[in-house]
Amino acid sequence: LGIARGLDYYTGMVFEIYCEGLGAQNQVCGGGSYRLVQLFGGEDTPSTGYAIGFDRIMEICEIKPEASRRIVVVSFEDTRKEAIVIARKLREHVPVYIDVMGRKFKDQISYANTIGASHVVIVGKNELDRGKVALKDMKTGEQVLVTVEEAAGLICRKNKWKLNSKRIK
């Protein structure tokens, strides 16, 4: 017996696992038995091995967080530093996405819509001057002016998550 799977070293059974929907490159795993040790001066030792195509596995595993677990902190050019601090505080309680590409405000909101964010925390100069942020519910469009602590509480209550009140300062 012998078959080539890229290299002609298999001497026994060979297997491949395929997944529909990946086109011509639909193999996700393959392997077989071989006897290579003696080629390098060792004893005749039967061996078996396999390999998994991680990239192809990731293509078939559409693992996405629930939309309700996506919160996006958006900011303006002059409030980006403050937005990072606010995102860090919110991450004590909720999963937070924040723009790191320097996108314009409108594009950040568009991104939040694209990923299905449940809420957007808007960090604007006027809001910061009052010690607050704007919390927008992306489903209803409702927007309220709240402190960071209140934003975390509202998001947690709305999504029925546990709020760790000792961690927010």
C-alpha cells in the first residue's frame, strides 16, 4: 500500500476528512500510518499521524458572540483617550469593542450596526464636560445621558447580566 498526501511517506492506511461548502479546498483533516524511523537509523517502528487544517476549520465554525453581548464605545478624535479609559471601566462588566483604526464617528456607528451591537456608548466632549456618556440602545434607538457606572448597570440589567458593583470606581 502507498499513497501520496503531499509527501509520499504513507505506507499503510490513509484517511482524509472533508467538509461540504468549502469548495475545492474542502479537506479539513488527514493522516495515516507510516514507517519512517528506520530511514533515520532507528528500528522499524510503525507510526500514525494526522494534521488538522486550522484555517479551514475556522471557515466552517461560525463562532460569533451573541449580538446582545456586543457593546461598542464610539468617540470623536478629541475624545479617543477618554474613550479608552471608559472602555476599560466598562470591560469590568461587559464585553466592549472600541475603534482602534481612527475611524470617523459615523463609521464607528456603522460598524456597531454591522456587528449587531446591542448598545453604543458615545464619548463626546459635551457629555464628558458633564461627567457622563450617551448610552444608545441600537434596537430601539433610545438614547440616555448617564455616568459610566449607570451605563454598566443599565446594560447589565437589560441583558440580565450580573453587575460587579465592587469593581466600578
